[in-house]
Amino acid sequence: MTKQEFEKQLISWRHELHRFPEAAFEEKRTSAFIAEELRKMGITVTTGIGKTGVVGTLKCGDGDRCIAIRSDMDSLKIDEKSTHDHVSEHPGRMHACGHDGHITTLLGAALLISQAKDFNGTVHFIFQPAEEPGTGASAMIADGLFDRFRIDEIYGLHNAPFLPAGRVRTRPGGLAASEDDFTINITGKGGHASSPHEGVDPFACFAEMYMAFQTIVSRNARPAHPVVISCTEIETDGAHNAIPTHVTVKGDTRCYFPEDQELVETRMRKIAESVCEMNGAKCEFEYTHEFRPVVNDAVCVDRLVNAAAAIVGKDNVEADGEQWTVSEDFAMYLDHVPGCFFLLGSGRYEGDKSLHDNTFDYNDDVLVTGAEIWHELVKQRLQ
Ligand SMILES: [Zn+2]
Ligand SMILES: [Zn+2]
């Protein structure tokens, strides 16, 4: 297969996947498509892991080391507004995050690796459901991923339209952020807007805690550790001329170190409860962990950087790049085995459409690049 034929194959897979997007845990057609293509390559396929997850396993030689490469496969639940010839045929579903491109890249890698057979050991190609809600990786792990397959190290990528096409960015430590959600219910005593002295104003409590939360960022977190705390929603039962009794505040927080997740939760709770107590209001504080931060292993980062540099050139690889503020459930695998997640630049021009835009379309120009990086990594790691 020439390079042109290979690229043509990848583009045809990607457009087919783009036409039939499926959201979290609905990926039946997608996983059947993947399983069929893997089988054609002579790869052993295990389906139904974590509901719709697929694992392809390829052994070569007598080496006992095993590495895994992971792609997500779910779409978003949005209506596509594009006009190209491979627009979504599933209403309310769209590959707006480029997971169609990630699947294709990993299938392309599987094709290259299965044809070349230039490694000694085992490669597991993991196709994971439900990355968007952050529950797919844990579903596969709960279904015995690490018991059923020996995995010594794991790698994954996400396309990055905000980086020039072909650029690779990763970093040791926290690359993608955690996401935790909070809800604070403040109960005061409402009444006539003209007579605040007769009640307990929950708005005054919220105003105090709103500013105090930012001192967690500036006074409690280490200056070298980025933390974001955003209050994003507020509901009250007040009126133009009535002080409310109830104020509910919602929002989310992001950080890059698991210990900062604990710090933010503890400090926010203390601030919310103390401010309410000080003002004579009641406070209910709820905090849930949605995504853990993606914490890369420094040794695996070096390995990925070496493989990527062989394909895109040293100057195109940021080995200690800026953090990515988005969350990724690849983090769950890194609780079990060391690994590295990286961003593959896919921007066609400065200010290219962002992920989750309803006209987003994966940049086909980086499909081969991604597949070649995975192939090179396998070659280098399993000699
Ligand atoms: Zn997304
Ligand atoms: Zn995504």
C-alpha cells in the first residue's frame, strides 16, 4: 500500500465515522465497524468491554512487554451545521470533538503495525466509549480491562485545532485538568427589600464567598499550580422588591494535581460554611469529582517525545508545553499504569474552529501523522 493509498483509506474511514456519530455508550455501529476493520488486519478482537468498548490485541515475536494505545469513540449530543459531503446522518449527534479522527488514527496505526510486524511484544488497541461524560474509561476498567489484558504502559492523544497541524505538545505531570462540580444552597430569611434588618440576606453570603473563593487560587494553592474556580449559575427565589430566602450557586473547578482537588474542596467548604454561619444563614455544600487530572509519567513522556520527533521533527515537539484546561478521562488509566497523553496539533489556520463547535470537522491532513507516531512508538518501545 502506497502512502497515498494509505491516506485515502484513512480519509474514507474518517468520513464514514463522521456520518454516523454515536454518543456515550451508544457506540454500537462504531464499535462493530472498528471490530470488523481490526479483524481484517488479523488482529484479535475483544468486544463489549465497558458496554461498547473494543480491544484489539496484536502479538509479534516472543517479547513479553505490552503497551496499549487508546482512542475514544463517542460523539457529542449536538446538531451538526456543516455543509460538507460527510455531514452527520444522525440527528442530534455529531463528532464535534474529533473522536472520529482519533478512531481513524488508531485504526491506521493498527494497519501500519499489523502490516510491518516490526516489533517484539504485544500491542493493545483500546477503543473507549463515553469520554465526553468522563465515564467510559472507568467503565472499561470496572469491566476488568487491566485484569484481562496485561498493560505495562498506555498512551493516548487528542487533536488540538488551536495548535498548528502536525505540532505535538505534551508535558510531564499534569497535562489536562481535573473537573469538579459544586452546588451551594444558602438559606437565609427573605422579606421586603426595604427591610434587610428583619431578615438574613443569602445574597450577602454569596457575595462574600464569591470573592473569598478566589483567595484559594491566590493564597492557598502553590503559585506554580494553576487552579480555576468558576461560579457559573445562580438561582434565587427573590423578586425585584423581595430579598430571597434561598440562593443556589453552582460552578466548577479545575486543577492539575490531585492534592489541589482536595485543597480546593476543603477550603471552599470551610469558606462557604463559615460565611453562612457568620451571617446567620444555613449552608449546604455539595462537591463532586467528575474528572481527575491527566498526570503524565515523565519517563513515558520522554518515550512519546522521541517517537513523535522521529515523525514530525524535534522542532515540532513541545516536551514541556503549556497545560490544557480541558478535562480528559484518560486520567483514569494513569491511576493503574504509567503513560503519556499528548496533543496533536490539527489547526489549518490561526483561530481554526474550536472543539465542540457545531461545524467542527477533523483535519484529515494529520491522520497519517498520528498513525505514524503510534507506529514509531510501538517500534521503539517493543524492540
Ligand atoms: Zn469533547
Ligand atoms: Zn474529545
